[in-house]
Amino acid sequence: MLRPPRGRLPPYLRRHADRLRADPSATAWVAIGPGAWRWARERAGSRLVALVCPTGEDPRAFDWRPCAGHDPVLLVRAGPTDGDQVRGLIEALIRDDTDRVLDATTGALYVAQEVAHAA
């Protein structure tokens, strides 16, 4: 799967990138849905790594690699969400090396599948 060009980080990820690099125990929360911006703004200044997947944009167009190693990444549905956009976000996080994504609203856990290659 093709990755987006470097530098196209989702909203608020640039602000938290240093913390994610420095603190392997930091948990990333990604809000999706019409209330995502408000949800993240309300948590600005807290220790929470609150990110936004903007409504109406393809989550696959963003570079989520800074979230890798901070498993599980927690997905928060901030209001009614489009199923295709939620699936796209989960796929993009896993594409960018997140091993586990936990939907905090439904409790569903999505896990990257390992593929064994023949030598």
C-alpha cells in the first residue's frame, strides 16, 4: 500500500510528535466525527496525545507513522461517524505500523496481521 508523502501529518500530530518519540508509554487518541475538533481542543494542554481525523478527508492521505509503537492507538467517535471513514482510519493506522487500534466507543480491537513469507 502506498504511503502519503512525508510531512502530511494529521491535525495535532506535529504538536505531539516529539512526545511520541520521547515517551514510548504515551497513548495516542484519535478523534473522528463531527465533534473531533472540539474533543481534541478540550484536551489541549493535558498530558493526553489527542489527534484529529478530519471529517470529509480520506484518513489514508495522512502519515500516521509517529503513532507506531504506541499500541493500542485509541479511536474516539466524536458524534455520528461514517463507517467508510472509520475503516479508512483503522487501515491507515495499521498501514503505518500501528499493531493495534482500539475503538473506545465500541470496544472493538483491530490487530495488524502478520504475514509469514516463504524463504
